[in-house]
Amino acid sequence: MHEYKSVAKYLSKSKEPTTLKKLLMKIGMKIMVCIILFLAGLITMKIDKNNGKVIHNFFYEHNFNFAKVNQLYKKYFGSILPFDNITKDKTNEVFNEKIKYNAVNVYKDGAKLSVENNYLIPILESGVVIFIGDKEEYGQTVIIQQVNGIDVWYCNVTNINVNLYDYVSKGEFLAEAKNKEIYLLFQKKGAFLDYKEYLS
């Protein structure tokens, strides 16, 4: 009987609304973590000037996986925006799909998928949007750096539903296919990969 009461007490406690004090504490903790990391970076560069070059090369010369960092941050600290979790609790998932196509053929460095008219393209894997624009011979393109370190190019798209540097989730609506065709490319560390490993 005592155990049942404690569980009920726990469940009722977990449903309590977020108070202003708790919200300010969360924001304060996030700011403190950012300040500590920033100061640690400055101190490291002050100790030895070569450390600045090492840090620059690590983040800019190599394909650093910001999507994985974002995923870990959300797992342990929640959303960067303080009100994001509150609004997400009140909204339901409307679009959560897997990619569907009628035929697939090799096209340049990737694959050409034949799809239905006005096909809405779902995101294959969670990650960060790192490019939106035109690519020669591919048309309007969105590139997502996935949490697994692979960059996926979604080409020949229109009515794009994401913004640059958005963190996007698997199954979310990305864009609409143009002329019943999508070009997909899979890239890691500058090299294009065989699409057959990533398309079921």
C-alpha cells in the first residue's frame, strides 16, 4: 500500500507545471555551462598559441559532427530554447513517414528516386541542416548532417520546410519532390558513398 502511494505521489509530482523559478534555474544552468566552456577554450588558447590552430583544424578542416553534439546536448540538458519543451508537449506529431519510391536508379554520385506527384519527402535520419541552395546538375538542394556523421543531399526539391541550421528529426517533412524525381546523395568526409547501403 505504501509503495502505491509513493508511485502515485511521484506521478502527480511529474505532472506539475513548470514554474518560473524552475525555468530561470534551467536557463541559468545552461548559461553557466556555456560560459565555462567558452572560458576553458580561451584559457587553452592563451596557454599555447598552437592550441588555437588545433581547435580551428578540429572544427573547420575536418567534418565535425555538430548534429551529434546537438543530440547529446538535448539528451542531457533539453532544448536550447527555454520554451521549446513546453510547446512541443502541447503539439502532436502530424507528419512522421518513411521514404517511399516507385523505382531507384544510379544518377551521378547518388541515386534518382521516382516518386508520386507532389510527393512530400520525409527526413531519413535526425541531424542539422547545413546547406540550402542550388547545386549544379542537381537543382534545389538541402544537405543534412546526420547524427551518424553522414551528410545526405536531398536534391531536386521545392517548397522546403526547414531552415539553415535547424535540428530536424527522422520522419519529419523536409520538402516536396519536383517533377516526380528526387536525387539522394550520401557523403562522408568528402567521399560519396554507395546509396544501396542507406536505402531499403
